[in-house]
Amino acid sequence: MATDPSEYDEAMPIVAALLAKIERAVDRTRASHAGQPFAAVHQALAEALQDEGAQRVVPQVVDELVRQISGAATEPRGAAG
């Protein structure tokens, strides 16, 4: 299926803006909740995503981000998980 290049050009600013919102929410949550229990990080990230207007992130992606943030204080930098 071919896609019109103009569709890509129109969509990319929207995608980039959404990714920036998600990144801000993750950065904020990591800064305030790194190493805390999964449930606390999950709640904080959900609130941060809501604040950014990016609450429609795939649940599995949210869970993976939470897992990484909650384990961030105990895992060495750059550890593969």
C-alpha cells in the first residue's frame, strides 16, 4: 500500500509533539520517582502523562517505562534489561 508523501509530512509534526510530551512526562517521573516501587511510579507516570495531554500511550509501553524507572536506582547505567 503506497502512502502519499504529503500525509507523512503532515503527520510528523503531530507525532513529534506527542513524543516530546511523553518524553517530558517520563523525564519528570524519573527525576522524582527513580527506584521507587512499581505502583508508585505507575501512578506518578500516569499523572505526568495526563498533565502533558499524552495519556493515550499503549499500556504495555507505560508498564515498560515504569519498570525501567522503578529499577533505575538499582541497575547500573546502561544495563541491558
